[in-house]
Amino acid sequence: MKRYLLLCLMLALGAPLEAREIHPLNEGWRFFFRTETSSDNARYVTLPHSWNNDPTLEGVLVETTGNYQNDLYIPAEWASKRVFIRFHGAQNVADVFVNGYLAGSHRGGSTAFAFEITDRLRFGADNILLVRVSNASRNDVLPTSADMNFYGGLYREAELIVTERTAVSPLYLGTDGVLVHQKSATAAKAEGEIEVHLTSTDETSCPLTLTVTAPDGRTVLNKTLTVRLDGKPVKIAYNIASPKLWSPSRPALHTVTVTAGEGAHRDRVSVRTGFREVKALPSALLLNGDSLKMRGVTLYHDNAASAGTLTAADYEADLREIRTLGANALRSAVIPHGHALYDLCDREGVLVWVDTPLRQAPFLSDAGYYATPTFEQNGLEQLREIVAQNLNHPSVVMWGIFSRMRTTGDDVVPYIRQLHRTAREADPSRPTVAVSERNGAMNFVTDLIVWRKEEGWNKGRPDNLTVWLEGLQRDWSHLRSAIEYGGEGFLDHHSFTMHPRPANGRMPEERQTRFHEEYARVLEHDSLLWGVWIENMFDYGSARRPYGINGCGLMTLDRRSRKDAYYLYKALWNKREQTLHIADKRSTHRTEPKQSFRIYSSAGTPVLTVGRDTVAVKRYADCQYRSDSVMLTGRVTVKASAGKLHDSVTLQINCAAKPKGYPAPRRTTNR
């Protein structure tokens, strides 16, 4: 039997065991499907892992139950310790067994969870760990309706936590047991309360030390007190003079360290946070008293190479693209991302909106809300976990309550109110937010509202957005409103006639480009909305879509190609790096002799040459320029220049072009 030794070499060498040890538990797993009934042919896998990341599945989304088994050798020296196991994400229902005994269950795929397994272990011997994970659709675990793929498995990291008998608890809602509640933060002082969860098997009190360290290493707060161990959280007020405030331009991070106990038996936990103040006024969203205009993108949870098993390196690469775009905010759609992304946003100064999984996908067969006690309780439990696990992140500035819900026979509004109250009770320092595309009472519950708009996509014209904005200003200016919009565009679905709505179900990039151009033009001089949110930053996997992908992204699922709309927003939003881009360059074979050109430039009015001729260019909107029409034939090179920037494309005019074939739709299967 394979033994997973968990750093036992240091024991053999006589090295002392620290009071708290955290051991990664990502190696040595054997995976097999429930239908295989035996682990005889199990595959060795490393976490994070999803069975839907198997290339032999050929893109089919498998919804089933999988088993993960690991053999753990637990040192005899740990018999006087306590042992916890923590998983940072299991999609979406997990049952954990140790030596055949149930250690605990968790319902919800996006949050961390931990169980104490001390009493289930055999010390100085091998132990068998089994985790059963299911991503099958069910009506009592949120979300019950979504467009994105839920890639089943232990798709985030796992670890063992070894502590003394008295410890800062790893069991409170999947957190580290230290929560920083901010009341106010100004340049003069930061005030609030630090909540510490302790656990003990044999003591009724213990000394507790709290230390707060500034970004430059100075100790700005140090308190020691004796606390009772009665199962209730310890709450310690803090008042820090002249703090360095966290902001996107200066993401200053403080370290909060809690030490429980004394001597060799003490337990220590450190968390990082930043002091800042978020306020939602009727006319603006404020950060540290300054008006905040959010330029955000929605971020989903997969890529072509990793499926849903995103690592810190994946998050770093995605955030680089978001920063290059010039966005200052991201929305974690439907469910939270892994903690590595928010740690990175804390350091980089990127603002974050985290959703609760009360979501309605645009499919008539779906129900996003079930008026049952089990459904509602699960939503509340997931919300409490989401808030607690992300409370210390200064980059997280709002809690999403629902997204695009449609009213049904069961009125969802009372439940939305309950979620809003729960979020505000758990964290009064941040506003709540929701995405809505319907009229009704649900729009008046959350502190902020984001309107999903599609004028000019499936109905009406894009300039109808102007009429909507005028009505919003006239009748609903007291609402704290922002806007979200987006549309699908595939790079290989060309519109050969450049018609904005081609037939045969194609979704060409050109249509997406025109849609974003018009919305950017209309919103150019807006002063009512506190934010603009683009749906989405990247394409994402959706087995329910005809081509297995939701193509609304500004970039492709594999992150290799930036669509034209990406360069539009880069020109508008990125003030550090100038942009020059000719749109529609992928449509190199065209059938119409009459051509005009669209150019995005943040470097001033571009100079355009077509062949040997210079063609007049006029400003259409901020950073958008359009040329006069010209008659062309044969092979023609088009060049644009602005300052030191250059871009070009070579076209073939009047050359017959045939549509490419399209891949067969993906299907969801049960196994």
C-alpha cells in the first residue's frame, strides 16, 4: 500500500514539530467513477482535478459522482495533537470519509470547508481517506440554473491542519478563524472589531495576543488578554491611528496575527487585510471618500487548458489581461473564485464583486429558485460562507445577491430580501448588488442595482439605449444604477457580407464588435451610472450552448486571441498604454467592392492609407474613428498610423468565400 508520508522525514531527523502545521494534500489521490464500483483501475491524479478535464471525454460535460481515495500515514507523535482536513473547493456536493466513517458533508461547490478528523484517525498507522464528489444537477443546492459548466471534482487544493488542543478554529465557515470587521477607515484612524474563533478540548481559558502590523513592518496594535473558551467568538475592538489606507492606486496591506496559548503549545494564525471604506450614496459609489467609477469585466471559472481547475498561475495570467485592458474591477460570476485570485487582487489593487449563486440562466427549461426550505437554507449557508471567507479581502467591495432572476409562480422577492439582510448582518461595511433585466420589486432590495441591457442585440436598435438612459435619469435617478451588456462573437463565424445579423445561426465577431461600439458611444458622456460591466472578459465553457462555448468574451476561451472589442475598451480604459487597432482584420476576404474602415485609437486621430491613397478619417466617438467609403478590388493593403503606433491588414476583394464548418454541439451526459 502506498504511503503518503506528510513530511515525516523531519520527525525522523529529530526536528521539532511546530504548534501548527499545514501540509498540502494534493498528491497521491486515486480517482475512479462511482459506476466503476471498485478502485482496482483507479487513476492517480493531483489536485486540483476534474474528471471533465480528461481529453478522452472529447468535450462532453459529464455530470456524475466521482471517488477520490488517498492513503495517509499519520505519525504517532500527532496523537497529542488535533488534525483537521480542509478542501478549498469540491464541485458541488462532497462527502468525506476517514477509515470508513463519515467525517462530514458539504453542499456547495465554490467555498472552502473543513472537518476535524482527529477521532477518526489511527496514529502511527495507515489511514484511508475517501471523498465522494457529485456535480449532478439537483434542486436543493445553488445554483440550480446556470449557463456555465460545473466541472465535477476536487477542483481546488486540499490540506491537513495539525494544531494543539487549544487552537484558532479552522472550522468556522471554512475560514482561518480570524475575521476583520471594519466599521470606518479614514486617513485619521481605522476602527472596527476583530472576531476570533477558538476551539479547545481540555481548557476553559487561555491567553490571547492580537498584533496588527503595518505595510512597512511597524506594529500599530498589540493587545494581550485572557479569554474564556466557551464556544463563543472573541471580539476585540481596534483603533489604529493614521493608517495607510488601501486603494487601487496604493494597495496597502496590513497583517493581523492572533496567538492563542503560550509557550510550546501556542497556536498562531496570520491573515492579511487592508483598511478602506466603501459607501453607496444616491449619486455615487465612494471609496475612502472619493467617487469611484467602476470599469469592470465579468470573469467566469475556466479556460481551455485547465477546465475549471484554475491555479494561481492561471489567475495571474488572466489578471494581466484584465489590467492590460484597463479595467479596474472584476465580477466573480455566479460563484466565488479561489482565494489565490483575491489575494492577487488585494496586492494589485483590483476591485472585486463576488456573486452569491442565486442565478437564472436564459433557458426556459430552468428554475433558478425553488420555494423549499432545503433550497433556501442552502443559499443562506453558501452566502454566509462566501462573506466570511472573503471578508478580510480589501479588494472585495460588494456582495452579489442575485443575477438575472425571472419572476415565477413562487415569488422570489421575500427570499432576496432575506439574502440581503443576511449579507448586511454578516458585513455592514460593504453594499449588496444584483443584476436585473426585469421590472419589479426585486430591483429595490439591494443597495446597488446593475441593469442588464440588450437593446440592439436581439431587439430594437443600440441607440435605444439613449432613450432608456433618459428615462432612468428622469424617473429612477434615486437608484444606484450601473449597466451590464455583452453579446456573442466567434472568430470563425465571419459575416461575409458584413451584415450585422447574419442568418444560419452564425454568431460572427463583427456583430459583437458593432454592438460594443454603439454602447460605448452612447455611454461616452454618461454621468448617472456608477459603473459599466462588460459580459464577459473571456469566453467560457457552456455545454448547453450550440458550440459548447459561451462566446461573449472579449478574448477566446484559450486566451490566445483578443477580439476587436477588447481593443476598443483598451483604447477607452487603458491610460498607461496607447492603442491603435483596425477592426475587422480577420475578415480578409470580402465580396463587396465598397469598403469603409473602423479604427480604435487612444493616440489621436489616425492617418489611414488604402493602397497608395490616403483616406479621410473622422471621429465617430471617443477613441473610435471611421473612414470615408472607398471602392476597392483585388488585393489591397490598409495601413493606419498614430504617433509611433502602426497597424495594417491586407484584404482580398471580390474573392469568393465559403463558410467554414462548425463543430457539433456538446452534450451533457450522465454517467
